[in-house]
Amino acid sequence: MENNLPKSEGNEDNESNTDPIIGKIFFSKYKAIKKLGEGSFGKVYKAEYNKEEYAIKMEYKSNNQGLLEVEATIMSYLKGPNIPYIKSYGYSGNYNVLVMQLLGKSLEDLFNKLSKFSIKTTAMLGYQMVNILQYIHDRHIIHRDIKPDNFVMGAKENNDRLYLLDFGLAKKYRSSRTLIQYPFIKKKKLTGTARYASIHALEAYEQSRRDDLESVGYVLMYFLRGELPWQGLRVKSKEDRYKKILEKKKETSSEELCKDFPLEFFKYVDYTKKLEYEDNPDYDMLKKLFIDVIRENKGKMDYIYDWTTKADLQRRKEKRNEENTEKETNKDKNNKNKDEEIESNKNDQMDRINTRHLRRDVTQDKDDKVESVCCIMYVYNIFNFFIYRF
């Protein structure tokens, strides 16, 4: 989650002297060493424990929202390869505290540096976004706040992997037992971020899978275009802003939004906008659209993005080498175990064969003894016959 919030300003040394959180140890383990960001919900810090780095997310208890507890519960439930793992959650002083996996930069941070993303990079991100949403939707959860700030690249050797975080607004959209979706109702206000929210979300309707996917379409076009048609509108209030964004989104057709870009992006946006509340989206078809874009641009799904550096590629190479070494080691162990098992089976088989031979020898020996006794008795009887006869 590193850098997915605005950086705190000022000298780090001065900050460490003035910020009471830095140097504090949470849950008797995690020492806060650097402030990463701050928002209306609270603060985020980098922490250390046992030579490993983590992110500590803190929410003021006084805000009474309880978003951090919701986030911790849902992330612990999901436990996926593209979901940051949770180390600990609890209370400390005036804060609710969540300790989680430390990640890299958010897509918003990367976009701010580059101004636009290439078609290939955007398509690779789109593929992963749909894949992540399919994973959480299959587990009966919708995110409800899809935006570039909430998609974050992995850190160090995982810098090629995209993660989804900030599940404070996430919720179940259907019963996990019956798979029946909750009613389509009108709410009082928007849940999510207006710039990327679906049209139905802006109208304050109950959200479902389609709304997450529609938001992804707006995020991808933001990356390609550099801005969206409903940015920079003159407004007087937040309510007025929501109203004007909704009007502009309704006015802007899918063709206009995706003009001058590959047809697959239009197909994605148009498909997701036309989904009904209870529809089961065709995730595989949507992912294939992005694969087709990459192939048409003579590229491949190599996870080399616009911002990927040689150092990033080197970390990935080292990771692959470690994984291959581990596989070879495990393979050697498995082969050794198999050889030992085969040898053991051979020995068991020989023992069974020797046992059968032994039994046969013993039986034969018994038969020989019986036969000898019979012969002796036969001679003895003949001898007696002649003695008594004559």
C-alpha cells in the first residue's frame, strides 16, 4: 500500500521528532518507521518487525465509521493472490489499527508521473482488474469503490502483480447459501468515487457486479485518454458535482468515450453499461478482449509496463531462479523418496519371496522326514512279519 496516498510533507528527520506515531511499537511487534500518507480516514505508516516491512493503517476511533474493521474482515475472508494479506488488527489508543502487506505504488501515482499509459499497459491492467473482480465476485463480495488509487502494484520481486485494496466500502451482494442477490433498491446517496462510479451508482441504486466492472471501464479510459469528459466541471457544491457528472456520463456515448482507441475497449465499456442488475457477467469474454488488444498490437502478456525498470526485471529474474531452484530441490527430494520407496518395495517383495521359499523348504523338510519315518516303519513291519512267521 506504499504511496497509494499523498505523501506527507517535510523532512523525515524532523517528522520523526514531531510525529508521536513514528517509533511506536504496535501489538508488541511492529515498529512504525515512516509515514506514507494521510487522509480523512486516518494515517498510513511503514513498519518493521523481524527484518520484514509492513504497512500500518490507522483509523480514528472518533469517526465512528468502522471502515477499517470492515476492511480487515473482508480481506481476511478473501485471502487471494491479488489481495494484500493481513497480519493483525486491533485497537491502540485513539486508533483502530490494521497491519498488512506493504505494497508498491498505486496506479494513480504511476499515472501522475506518466500522464498517460500505453495501450499494451492498459490492456494488461484491464485483464488483471477483471480477473481480480471475478475472484471477489465469486466469493459474494463487491468492492464499490473502484478507482486508480485502490489498485496497487506489488513491491520488490512482486512488482509485476496488481493488487486491489481499500475494502472499507465493500459488501456482500448476494446470499452465499442461496446465491440470490439482494433487492435492487434506491438509496439516499452515492457509495464510491463519483469520477469512476457507474451510472446506476450515481443514481444511488443498490450496486452489483456490473457496477464494479463498469467502473473499470472508466478507469481504463482515464489511463488511455489522460482525463475523462466529466473532469473539470464547474460546480457549486458536492451534490451539484454529482449531478453534473451523472448528466455528462449519460450524454457521453461509449463510442465517443472510446474514440481513436482499439475497438475492444468500446466493446468492454458498452457491454458493462448494458448489464442488468442480476446478470452474471461473462468475465472470460471480457478478459479475452484485452488479450486480443495486446496481440493486435504485436505484444504479449509479459507484465512489462510503461514504468518497468531493469531493476524490476532483475528482481523478477532472481525470484524465478529461486523458485526454479526450490522446484529442483523438491524434485530431487521427491525422486529420492521415490527411489527409497521403490527400494523398500523391492526389499519387501524379496522378503515375501524368501518367506515363501522358507515355507516351501520347511514343508519339504517335513515331508522328507515323514517319508523317512514311513520307510523305516515299512522295513520294521516286514522284518517283524518274517520273524513271527518263521
